[in-house]
Amino acid sequence: FLSEILIDILQNSNRMTIIMSFYIFVSVTTNFISNNACAVLFTPIAIDIANKLDLDPKVMAIALIFAVNTSFVTPLAYQTNLLVMGPGHYKFIDYIKLGLPLSIICWIVFYFSFPLIFNI
């Protein structure tokens, strides 16, 4: 269902735009659930998108792996973030201040490096 919605919304877009949209969607979601759960949840969706775009499913799986590991924006997403929040006297906003720019940098690096590596 989610793969069909993404493909329908971006029907006239190129492959990299669809992959990047999927990456951003997963990257946002992984900040609210664990990266392991996010990977399990989105793997079938990534494979379905790959099949619809006539891509090797490994390419979408690798994009998924990169996306689920961008859980910097909230302390909820990764156990270590939550573990150090109390002793480090961090606030929720601290994760947003530092994590959001880091996530954006990861998005930009992914956008420019992924097509070079996988010839998309």
C-alpha cells in the first residue's frame, strides 16, 4: 500500500527522486521507532518499490540501511541516546538542534553519492 502511494505521487519522477523520497520517509520514521524495527517494517516496501522501478532489490535495501541509521533527531530512536539523556542532562531540544543538521548532511551525502556508487 505505501509503495503504491509513493509511486503514484511521484509517478513522473526519476528513480533517484523516488529513492530519495523513500529514504527521507524512512529517515523521519526511524526517529520515532527503533532502527531495527524500522528496517523490518520497511524492507518489504523497499523490495516492492524496487520491483516496480525495475531495480535490483539490493539497491533499495542498501538505501533502507542508510536511512534507518539516521536516527539522530530524537532520543527515542536509539537506546544509547535515551540512556545518556539523563546523566548528560540533555533535553529533547538538544537532540533536535544537533541531530537535525546531522540528518540533513546525511541526506545530502546520500543524494550525491548513491547514484555514483550504484549507477542510478
